[in-house]
Amino acid sequence: MLTLLAAAALAAQPTAAEITPLMALYRELHAAPELAMTETKTAARLTPELRKLGYQVTEKVGGTGIVAVLKNGPGKTVLVRADMDGLPLEEKTGLPFASKVRTKARSSVDTGIMHACAHDTHMTALIGTARRLAASKAQWKGTLVLILQPGEETSEGAAAMLADGLFTRFPKPDTMLAFHNSASLPAGIIGLTPGPALANVDSVDITVRGVGSHGAAPQNGRDPIVVASRIVSTLQTLVSRELNPLDPAVVTVGSFHAGATHNIIPDEAKLQITVRSYTPEVRASLLDGIRRIARGEAIAAGVPDDRMPVVTVRDPYTPATVNSADLTTEARTLFTALFGESRVRMVPAAMVGEDFSRFLIANPQGRSLLFWVGGVPQARWDAAGGEITKLPGLHSPLWAPDAEQVIGTAVVAMEAATLEALKS
């Protein structure tokens, strides 16, 4: 049922006086993105916004992260999180406030920077939510913990904030909430997924070592390109023949590099693989299978023991995001009452990753929910007939959500969900 607290949010949809300054902030953030773990200017811009609302703000948590606490008597503790980082991508949206920022990425490559995952909408909505909750203290009791997290795109930020005492230096939450804008839903539509919602994400490197030789005399070597090709082919059986068909998983070889010219068999070939799963058991099975297949194909090709493939699973990996089933059900009821049935959908899990997952892993006695807020402008959605393959996606240089609809919807939804969690 819709409680009185949630009904207060229903009666307070964003007004022009509320949304206009939020949109000004959004455009400012959009034009000035920063890469993961370097969000110093972004943090400096947002810290005063929270301090002037009465939050106790701690800076530089886990690097550039911000923790803002508002205590309002005894009661539950609710954490609301937004991420801050942009992507190494040159913007091509044509927006009048498009990012023109350039920098050197960690790879030393000169690159543009863009909020192509729309973390700018996440930050702006958090500020909007913070304003509403600070202004409505007479309606609730408990503790708010609002966090602006660095480094989501590289899966570093949540772990860094936890290592820096997020759940020991600050109140530990009973409920943890976040939203993500969606390029797969029309603007203003809310998507919910109970249980596993986003995937475990592993990056795996394989160095396939062979014995080089002249291209005209392959019998004198052990060709790592052939071995690597067999590995690529056999890896496909991990999902198709070794897993239960009801256990979703992905093993994709995204990079294959070997050799430098036509007539030389090289010593090495290198593969880069992304591995996606939802459960620890499937993840372990896939990673073990990759190691086994790499070694097995090398043995079959007669590669010497001292030249077996080197398989490296990069750290950190991104754990699966799992939504608490009861919290998802409560949110569905609440959001349906707020927005109507047509604006709330149950959506399938996705194979993308999100390090919001780490907060529930570190605080398993709590409850956690990440929901989607659609961002595709309605006119573009209609023109594409709802076919998302015809639309720019997240991480596209063309991604330009209907930011006002995303932010307005997210502020109302997040305020209501927070009030409900404080009361429950």
C-alpha cells in the first residue's frame, strides 16, 4: 500500500522552480566530465550543494568519493548512491552543452571525455533527492547516507570507499538504493528486476605461447595463432555444452593479436576475453573452463610444457548486482501507485556490470535495490518503433537521454523509496 509518506512524494511532483536549477546543474556536469578516480572538480562542485542543505559531508572517501550524512532522530538508515565518472569517449551528440574536455587516459592515449553512461543524471537526481529530503525532515525519522561514488566504470570506486571505512566510519545502512538511466526504455519508464539484475563481469587475458618459425617451414615451430584459434572456437562450448541451459552466461573474445608480417610464425598470440555470469558457481565454472581449454589445446598442438598458455583473470572483477526480492516487490507497488501501471515494468536481467553490488556483499544483512529509469526521448523511441538496436545505447558517443524526464522521475521515485524504507 502507498503510505502517507510516499503519498507526500506523489503530491510533490517536480515543479518548474525545482527542475530548472537541477537542469542547470545537469548541463554543467555534462559539459565537465572526469574519468574514473579523478573526479576532483566534480566532487568540489557537489560538496557545497550538500553542505548548505545541512548534511555532514566527508570528502575524499576512497579517493574522490563524498559521504553526506543527515541524522534526524532514531530510526532506520538508508543509503542512496550516485556515481560520478565519465568515459574516455569523444562526444558526438551535438548538444549545445556537449563536452569538449580532453585528457590523457591511463593508457596514455589522448581522448575526449563524455558522460556517455549519463552519470550526470544520477548525480543531479541525488542532489534533487537530497534537497527534498532535507526540506521534509518533519515527515520522517532516521538517518540518510548519501554517497557520490568515484570509479564505477572501472569497478574501483565502491571497493575503494568500502576499504576507506564506508561502513565503519559512517552509519551502516538497513537499505541501499540506486538507479541507473536506461537506453532500453522510453524516458520516464521505471524498470525493476528481482534477484540477479546485473552480471558478474570478468576480464581475462590469455597469452598463447608457441614456438616461432619461418612461415614457409611451419613444421619447425608450434604456431600460437592456430592454437589461439582453436581456443577461441572451443571456448564457445563452455556456454553451449557445459552449462545448464537455464544458467545465462557469456564468453566473448574481444581481442586477438598475433604476429607482425606475412611470413613469420610468431612466438605468441594474445587474447582478451569478457566473461559474464550471474552466480558464483557459474563464474567459477567458466573461469576454470577457460584455463582448462587453453592448456588442453596447447597440449593437443604439441606445445612444450614450459610454453603453456598464461591465463590471467584481472582484478578487480565486478560482482553481480542482486536486488533484494522483498524490496523489489515493495518498490513495484510504490512506484505503480506513484506513476501508474503504464510507467512501471518488470524487465529482464542484463549482462552489463555495476559495482553497486559491492555494498550488499559488504553488508549482507541489509537490503539493496538498483532500478532503471528510461532515458530514450519519446519521439526517438516512437520513430524507432521501440527497436533498441536502432537507437544509441549506453557508452555510445551519441547517447543523449531526455535528462529532464530521467531526473524528474528519479527524484520522485528515490524520495518515495527512501521515505518508505525509513518507515519500514
